[in-house]
Amino acid sequence: MSNIPADLKYANSHEWVRVDSDNLVTIGISDYAQEKLGDVVFVELPEEGAEILAGDPIAVVESVKAASDIYTAVTGTVMEVNSALEDIPEQINTDCYEDGWLVKIKISDPEELLDLMDADSYADQCAEE
């Protein structure tokens, strides 16, 4: 079974969201998603300062199997990208919840976080797939 930390929120499309402060969140892909992708070999991240809408693609993760769009679950401004992934994309495979995070976003509508799943609901979704 995949590692699904209880302190995170999850999107149907397998991204996780960590609330860092009232208006700042960190986003990455779940352990389940990185397992399905296989060995990650390249990551394309957005520009810092980019304005994004919930549901928009924010990154592309390429693995030995396929390239996958990664979507954001929140609307806001990209404040920081994990530039270390440019040189070490495999951090997504080895530590997707810490060193393998993708972006930090200043959210414009914290209410959007209420639309995300908790760990138990996300685990149920993964079990059904």
C-alpha cells in the first residue's frame, strides 16, 4: 500500500497539498502516483510568479513509461518551484512528500482546500483504481 500521510490533502488526480500557512501551500504528487509513473527522468515546472487556476496543469513529469501533466488543486500565484528537480528528478520517486515537492503556491481562495480529500478518502480512491 502507498504511503498516504494523514496531515495532507489530496486531489482526485493524485496531487497532494500541504498547508504551510494561511495562504501558502506546497504541492506534489502522491506516493501512489509516483509508483504508477515509474522512474522519473525529467520535470518541467512553471515560472515563479505565474498565476494559475485550480484545475490547470502546473507541471509535466516524465518517467520511463510516460509524460504526465500535473494539475493544481488551488488558484493562486506560484511563489517557489523546486528547482532541485531539474538536476535530480528522481527525488519524486525517493521522497515525494519532502524533497520531491513541486511548487509552493500563495492561494487566493482558501475555501478551495475544502474540496480536497483527506487521507482516508484518498486511500479509498486508490484502492478502487
